[in-house]
Amino acid sequence: MAWKDLTPKTFASIRELNGISARTQEEHYELYKGYVGKVNEIQKKLDAVDRTTANQIFSDLRSLRVDYSFALGGMKNHEIFFGHLGGKGGTPTGRLKELIERDFPSFEAWLGDFKASGLAARGWVWLAYDHDMARLTTAVGDADPGDGRVRARVLDRLRPRARQVHRRVLQQPGLGRGGRESRTRARHAAGNEVTFIHSPRAARPHAS
């Protein structure tokens, strides 16, 4: 296949932020770069894999495809994660806040649920819009990177030393403040069609 060799993107948030050290940001960025490298590596191996041995229990093709989704999801989720950092924080306004208050008892109730879901998850937590239910929902990626599709709010809570980063992402004002928003429709793992909303400024567990 005509794979595109990817290079890590640069982000203005890879620096010292309010409550987040430059070292924390730089170490987190190195993890992101590792995902990009593995995406490129797996793409090349997919070109040469023997597809005649494909098997759902075990095969080289299955392993590469599963790990490719993992790496690609980790790469794209981190890009959104870094892209959300650096704002002044605060409660969102506009359409996003309207939908949160419509679909949850209150903004505070949603935020409490979102943070608790982050503690309960083994990977990512997203705020997403489910087209079948016609409402916002909190989605937990757990061991699934979510196919790398974009989400409205991203919480990555695995590494203890990066907890400040994880807390700060909840305060980003990029959505619902009058700026343009883009939407991607995709199929959720449960079969529901979901729109993931992300800021135009624009993370699965870290690779070790």
C-alpha cells in the first residue's frame, strides 16, 4: 500500500504550563513520538505480511492489525490531548455547555462523572455524541484506543506523574466559546454512530 510516512506534530503546549512542569510535558511528548514511530513501523510490516495465513485466533496479520489500531489510536488521541492544553480554563459556554446541561443533571454533575470515569478507566475517557441515542455520553476506552477518532474532551489518566496534565485538560475552553468546531462521524464499538467534536486548535494508554 502507499503508506504515508508520518512525523510527530509540534504543539505549543509542550512547555511549562500553569500547574504542569515543562519536564512533564516533554516526557509525555516523547511517549507520543513513540506511537508515531510504531505506526510507521507497522505500516511497513503490513506490506510484507503473509495474508494467506490470516486467522482470528492468531496470525501475523491479526497481530499487526490489532497493534496498528492501538498505535494509531494512541497517536491521534495524544494529538487531541496536547491540542486542548494551554487555554485559560473555566466552564465552557455556547452549544457544548447547552448540550451538557441538557443531557446531564448539570455541568457539575457531568464533570464529576467524567473525573470519576477517568479514575475507573484503564485508558482514555471521552465526551462523545451518540447519534442513535441523540445525546452526549461519557465513553471509556479502557484497553481500546477508540480507533483514534476525535473526541470533545480527552482524559488520559494512566501515569501518576502526569495527573496534573490530566486534570488541566478538563479545564480547556477550546470548545463552546464561539470558535469553529469540526465533527467526525464514526461507528462506536457497540454499533452506535457517534459524532466526536473537537476544537480546530487541535490521546489509549501510554507506550512504555
